[in-house]
Amino acid sequence: MRKKIVAGNWKMNTTPVEGVELAKNVVAGRGEVCSCVDFIVCPPFTHLSEVVKVTRGSGIAVGAQNCAAEAKGAYTGEVSAQMIASLGVEYVILGHSERREYYGETSKTLNAKMEQAYANGLTPIYCVGEKLDEREAGKHFDVVKAQLEEVVYNLTEEQFAKLVVAYEPVWAIGTGKTATAEQAQEIHAFIREVLRARFGAKADDTAILYGGSCKPSNAAEIFAKADVDGGLIGGAALKAEDFLAIGKGFSK
């Protein structure tokens, strides 16, 4: 059985005080959702230490939104995987579309970040996905395949066994366009096939999360698809009630 995961990417939102309150509210409502669902919250760096404290023992894991490609040194403003792991953080989001688009992250950069994550015991949530022009040009399969082959194919089988993949339909975020549950299943099934080509049957154990506009009203429909194992949630993760309600999409 693959893991069922609902991960919340808070992005650059909430102050540390607000973030701790949000985390406490998620902890308080955790019992209302099936224990079969793994919850992960990914606050900004400034919140990580305190959020780890308030979630400890709750069954809710904590992830960072990024890490440096280097182990340590004169890299002003960067935060290393070792620093993150030392706080008790378990996951790290890598390759998010916003990092690729706004900060020029390439496959070369992401290979280095993946290496740092694994070296420090972090589980990467590796993001893939195509932009609107790529989708409209019919290149979405090629784009996603390249993002997987150029980074994930470099992992050892032991590393791959810990990987979580998240698919982001970048074309459906802030464009007014909506990805259907069928479109989500189509690309998730394709991702699994690409992974299977490199890692065989082990790909059947890999959790693949949907990173589109997932919310309480559509979570159950999306999560019902065979190759969708949960969600990487953006805006809806900033309200504990909505975030937990998305997790209930597995219970219906």
C-alpha cells in the first residue's frame, strides 16, 4: 500500500507566531481524519524550529520548502540541509515550479540539492510539471519526463525508495484554467510509467501527489484516482480547517 499524503506548502505566508498557531490548530483537528493519511506541514524557515516543537508526537511531520545545494560555507542567505535536519525536520520540497521559474533552478542545481537532502536524512518531495505554453503545445509529457529523467534517474534504488513526487499543473495555477481529475490521473499514471522504466516495480510504491488547486470540494474526486496518492496543498493549507478537510477526501 502506498502512503496517502497531504502536504501543506505555506510558501512565504504567516509570521512565526501565526505559523505556530496554524500548526497547533492542525494538531488539534488531526484526530478527525483517518490515521491512514500522513500530514506534512511546510512552513517558512523562520518557523521550522517552533513548528517542530508543537507538532512533536502528533503524527504530523514537518518539511522545509527548500534547501541549499551546498553543504556549508560562504553562501550568504542560504540554509543547508544539515541545518534543517538538525531541527527535527523530516521532509524538504525541491524543484517547486516557483523555484524553477523565479530563481532559475535547473536540473543541475536540483541534483546537488537532492544529494544534500539524502545525505542529511531528509525525504525530498520532488516537484515536476509543465507551464501553460508547454501544455498547449502538447509538450507536457516531454517536459515532465525530462524533469524526472534528469534528476530522479540519478538516484540509487535506496534513495528512490524514500522519494515523494509531486505533480504541479503550472498551467492551471492562476490562469483561470482548471485541471480535471481525469487530467490529473493521466499525468500521474504517466509519471509512474516513467519511474517504472528506471526503477521497475518499486515505482508502484512511490507516492505521487497532485499539486494543483486542490481544496475540500474536489479532494475526494481527485484522490479517488488510481495513481493520485494525495496532494501538495498551497492556499488551502493556510487554514487548518480546510487543510484537514482535504485529508478527509480519503475517508469518503
